[in-house]
Amino acid sequence: MGMTSLDFGAAARSLARAAHLRGLVVPVFASPPSRRDLHRSIRRRNGSPVVSIRLGDRPRGAVLADMIEGIVVANYLEDSKADLVRSALWL
């Protein structure tokens, strides 16, 4: 089953708390991306990252993975640091 808007909001709040506790920049989450051909996009508005995710008929896990990857990209994380954050945010 896909993710509802309410589920998306709850996931965004939960991931934001987890990211904040790790000292990470917390992006704004929105839906859908402005480009119809993308499942996820990230842009910076006035220096703040905005991660837009397409919910549609996508599996919940795919949406969550895009949200987590958005946090990784928003924080310019790479290599082992990115892997650690991905793992921590899935818990």
C-alpha cells in the first residue's frame, strides 16, 4: 500500500527529529515534485533545502528511502558518513 499525505507528514516529523538529534540540517519535505518525470527532487530556497517526493502509487518503503536520501543530499554527506546516517534514520 502507498503512503498517504498524513503518513508522509508523520514520517517527515519523525525523520526531522532524528536528523536534528544527529546535528543535521533538516530539509523541508513537500509533495509532489514540480517535474512530473521525477520521484524525488531537491532544491535550495533561500539557502534552505526543500526535498519534494512523489507519493502516488509508490510503495511506502520507496517514499521513505527518498526522504532519507534527501536528508543525506541536503547535508552533503558522502561515503561512510552517508552510510551511517542512512542506517540510523531507518531505525
